[in-house]
Amino acid sequence: MSLAIFDLDNTLIGDDSDYLWGQFLVDHGVVDKGQYEAANARFYEQYKQGTLDIVEFLGFSLKPLAEHEPAQLYQWREQFIREVITPILLKPAQRLVNRHKARGDTLLVITATNRFVTEPIVKLYGISNLLATTPEMVDGRYTGKFTGVPCFQAGKITHLEAWLKESGETLQGSWFYSDSHNDLPLLQRVEHPVAVDPDEKLAVYAQTADWPVISLRDEQCPLHHFVHWQK
């Protein structure tokens, strides 16, 4: 039994939930289309290039949470999950999760996208452990700020180390599945790093490091090719 860690966006799901949530707010008139849509696209491009200022981005992305009552936000989120996220859930990703679960592994999702957006998505895969950037809430309302360290790049390691200490889990025999070069710090820490539909930078690194590269967009994803399953 080992720890199986999964990135979320473009790994377990077929797109980026942070970007899609912003676009959902645009499409439903919750935020100003002209300003918000352009900024959302700009931040997403910076993320892909590895140049994102995570604090600046969180100030942008969490602001709408502070501008509306939680009850309304939860209604929008439920609609978002139903209309936007459900169609991009990946069957091979669910099979991979189920395979680890059948082995008795502990399952954990670790993502930079905030907990408000990601918590219900992770539950759809039957995973109960989630480490994510946490929006601040005071007196029953979101403030537009975040608490603690952003769960991004090296910040994922900070979150994970605290969770390991609390849970008693270890990285012995551990797995981490991710699509992004932003996750290289954590991929380098686990025993079994796996590049999933990797971006260009991660694909090059994975090839050099001789890491497995798989596609969870492929309905015929051959999970059995991992020699470790056969132990």
C-alpha cells in the first residue's frame, strides 16, 4: 500500500477547472466580460509558460467569491459542475483511481486551483483527500483572500509535508501523476513520477529522466503497462 497523488487540471479532468470557472462567470454575466475574460486568459497563459505570479492571480480569481453570498456561489458552482465539469471527466482517469484504490493505496489530489472549485470535482472521483489553495472565509463569507501558502509549485511540497506529518503517511512507494512542468518539484520527490498528457516542458524532462508518459484522454489507456502493478 502506497500513496497515490494526482494533480487535477488536465490530469484527472480534460481541461483546467480554474480557467473554466472564470469563463463560466463571464458567460453567466457574473463578472465583466471585457476585463475579466482577457485577464483570465492572460493568467492561464502565464501558468502554462511557468511565469505565473500566484499571489496576483489569486487576488484576481478569488475576488468574485467575496462579492456574492455563499448560497448564490454554491448554486453557481453546482451548475458549473453539472454543465462544464461533468463532460470533461475522464474514464481512464477513473479507472486509474480505481486501480490504486483496489491496491489499497491512499488517494490524494493536490492542486493549485482553490478548494471552492475543486472539492466537489475530487469527490466525483471518489477521492476524499484534497490539498488545495484555501480561500479565506470570515463570519460566513469569503473575503477574496487565501489562507496559508498557495498550493502551487514548491508550495505543493509544503502542503504535502504538513499533511504527511498529520496523516502518518510516507512517500515510500509513492506515485504522482501530473501534466504540468509546474509540478516538477513534487514529481522529483516521489518514487514513481508519471507524466500524464504532459505539456512540452514536462514531456522533454520526462523523456530525459525516463519517466513513464501516459494519456488519460485515450479510452484505451494501457494501465497494465506499469511494471509496478505486477508486483
